[in-house]
Amino acid sequence: DAKTTQPNSMESNEEEPVHLPCNHSTISGTDYIHWYRQLPSQGPEYVIHGLTSNVNNRMASLAIAEDRKSSTLILHRATLRDAAVYYCILKGSGGSNYKLTFGKGTLLTVNP
Amino acid sequence: DTEVTQTPKHLVMGMTNKKSLKCEQHMGHRAMYWYKQKAKKPPELMFVYSYEKLSINESVPSRFSPECPNSSLLNLHLHALQPEDSALYLCASSHLRTTNTEAFFGQGTRLTVV
């Protein structure tokens, strides 16, 4: 599985935007970029995913570099409820495209 | 219903006990997963079932025995566990046919082996 690199931790203030980076220099042409987050004492939850183009949904935006070697998850206005570990995951589209392999993730702290 | 339900939420078992963890979903997902998560670590994949057949076993010790009796249920049978097996066990499910679909996770079973 292609590897992702994320900062161990980041800090933000409430109601400010947060940009969570992810490097994936060995990404293959068919790998999708997925983001999940895990709130304290809960199972992971899906945030967003994309292949080449930037993506928006009600939770966040995903900005993908033109060479696809990096991406950024954007939370437009952080709330205290966004404090979680955020995982950037590459997911193939081949025979085992349903397999999710988690890296270490980024622990996001949101200050009131 | 976009929920994956895991029972029990907490389980304490002795090293000689036999117990089972249960997972249920009614989203029509044909892929189901077991993950193990130790404190302050990311989830680690243990098993994947696709169309009720075991498709991935990540070299998990035989004291963990998965079972998928039907498309909605996933069990993890536990026998002769060690204290180091204490962890949060997460179940997840997803579609198989749709390209790059999202996975839904349960809240997990917190297992303590004494």
C-alpha cells in the first residue's frame, strides 16, 4: 500500500479555518485519497474522498495538488466538535479496493 | 439506517474464557471488516469478508476466529486470549460494487483480558 505522511498534531482556534496536510509522493494513478476522522471514544467516520479534482461536501473540502503527491483537508470553520484524529488514506481501485489501511494520523486540537 | 451496531460495548474476559463480539448492519453492504485498535494507535485491519466469504486475514492469531453467518452479521469469536489482546475492536462495512465507496464504522467493543 502507498504510504501517507501527516503531521503528528496541529492546533487551531474555534471558528477559524484549518488546513490539514498529507503527503503521498508514491501515489499511483488509480489511488483515491480518503480522509477519515476519529473523535474521542468513537469509531472512525468518513469525511471526504477524491481522485484528481478538488471536492467539497458538508463537512469539509479536499484540495488535491496537480501532481497528486499531496493533498489538504480543509475545515472551513473549526468547532470544538472537530477535535479528533484525522487520517489520510490512499485507497486503490483494484481488486482489494475495499481495504482501508490507517496511518498514524494528525491529532487536531481546537481551542475555544 | 447508516449505522453499524456492535455489541457488547465493553467486555472483560479471563484468559481461559470463550466470548464473541457481534456486529450488525442493514445498509446492504457486502464487505465487512474487523479492526483492532490499541490506545493512541491507529486501527489495524484484522479481517475482511466480501460476499460472506473471508477474503483478507492479516496474519491474525488463531485465537481470533471470525464468522459471517449472513450479509448483515459479523462475529468475532475469542478464545484463550492474552492480556496484550486488550484493545478496542472495531467493525466496519462498505459496498463492494461501487468504486471507492466510504466505510461505516461501529463504536467498537472495548475488550479487557485479565
